[in-house]
Amino acid sequence: MALAIGIVGLPNVGKSTLFNALTKKSVPAENYPFCTIDPSVGVVAVPDERLYKLAEFSHSQKTIPSAIEFVDIAGLVKGASEGEGLGNKFLAHIREVDAIAEVVRIFEDDKIIHVHGHIDPVSDIETINLELIIADQQTVEKRLANIEKDVKRGDKEALKEKEVLLKITTALGQGVLARGVILSHDELLFIQSLHLLTMKPILYVLNKKAGGKNLDELKDERYEKLLAYVGALGAHYVIVDAGVEHDLSQLEGEEKETFRAELGAEDDGINNLIVKNYEMLGLMTYFTTGEDETRGWTIKKGSTAPVAGTAIHTDFKDKFIRAEVVFWQDLLNAGSYATAREKGLVRTEGKEYIVKGGDVIEFKI
């Protein structure tokens, strides 16, 4: 399935540095027909050791991981919703992505001027959120105006839609993101086509700087305030050092890990960012494996086998007969498909089977 994450942020927070680090992990776009050939889009592999172990097991000629598109979206300035800067372009691009990775600067550095003249992570988030809220308010108000004629003549669906739209616009007016409004399944259907910006899940990417004055390390009250704010939103966050990750992206293997240790960057921030986005969107991976190819396929958690098959080809859903399923670790432990079958580890599953992360599947159509 196509999956796109838009990287947004104010000027000078490390957004482009992060994108450049991500694109160093790019995989060949020709393996992913959903991808666009665009310099502002990077097709990045989802880190998954299981895939490579399966590829080694099958002696596969090709190994193709699950992938995410990261989109470098034009920088935002205050007033974007009114067309300031590249505002209209910024907002249009956000509508096209599945989720937002919002880069928030948590370091002080006199050589890198902040657009507002001082470091205040919560204020930065509020600036971006406000622009998204204003843009959504404009969208909702336009829709309300469009259905008013149907409302006046008593159209039941229009009346229901108006009720939902008013619920959304009231929340937006109070500074609440649309995602924070409790809506039933039926109510959500009314607003899906609007592609509201504040309905999209947001991962806050807290960007620090090696050797800099990092708010998390200083236990600065601004950092504590930031964590409380993100927690109140019910949002996810990940800490990265975009500069370090960019430098490390030029290296491989032991040299990379040695340099990481020297810089005091213990975790792979880029991998954490990719995996966190994957989890945030409720996604998981299943595998197909053989001599020709081992590949990871991205699906929504809770997908049935026929729905999971559509990740390979849309025909799989309608033509599905059955699936032969074995858990990846069970297959490796068995040593061969034949042994796995003998031990009863390979199961035949029907249309109602809910695919699990790590399943190795052969579809019968």
C-alpha cells in the first residue's frame, strides 16, 4: 500500500537536514509502483531484520523491504493559511500525505537563528497547529455553505452532515485539532472527503544537536512543558539528532557505529522515526519468500487474508481461494518448508483469517 509521511516544520529547525538523512536510506523506486519520481520525495525502507533472515533462508535473488515515502514539504511561516510564504503549496501537500512528521527544534545555537528569535518548542507547535486549524475552518465553512440549500429543504443526510460539521468547527474554534473530536463511524464518513489537515496523525520529531545546548539534556522547563503538551494531545514523539543522522548516513557498518558512539548518539534516530510512523498508522508487515524474491508487504493491522493479498495485487481479494501461512520464526527454526509442513507449522487459512505481523504467506487464487 502507498504510504506517505509529510515532513513539516518552521524554518531552521532541521527539517531539510532530516529529509536529506532519510533519503540516504532510499531504496530503488522502481520496486514500488505507487511512488512518484520527485526530488522532494524519498522512498525509505522500513527497518526489519526478519526480512533479511528470510531472504538468507530462501537464498533469494532479490530482497525488497516494506517502504514509506517521506515528502519534504515547503517550509511553513505564520500566515500560511492566508497564503503567506509558500502557504498554499504547503497546505496542499499536507492534504496528500497519510501522516505528518513535525520537526520541532529542542536545541539552542546562536549560529542558527530561530525564525521567532528564541527557542520555545510548544510555541512552534502551536504556530503550525494554528495554521492547520485555520485552513480546516475554511474548508468546513465552505462545505457548510455548499450544503445549506439541502439543509433548508430538510434533506436528512445534509442535516446530519451539518451537525457533524458544526461539531468540528466548534472544536477548531477552541483550538482543538479535528482528530481530538470524538466521532462515530458514521460521522467520520461525512468528513472523510474533506481531507482535513488536523485529522491526520502527527509524530513530533524532537530535533537536538550534538554538542549543543539541548533542552532535554539540560532538563529545561521548556522541555518538560513540551512533553506535557504532546502528552495532552495524545500524540507520539521521537528524539533525533538530524545533523548526526545526516553525517552517519554517509557511513556503513562498524565505521558508522564507531562514529555514532563518538558523537554520543546511542540510538538510530532515523530507524526509530521510520518504525514509529509505521506503528502510529497501525501498520504491520507480512512476507512472501522464495528463490526469486523475499518481500515485505505493508497492511493495516486487523486485515483479513483477502484484504492483505491486495497489497500484492488488487485481484487477490476477489480471486482468493485460500492462503498457506507459517510464522517467520517457525519457518526458520524448521529449516525448510518441507519440515515446517511435516511439523504442522504451515496452516491453510480461509477468507476470515486475520493476518498477523511476521506471517509468511503463499496465496492460492
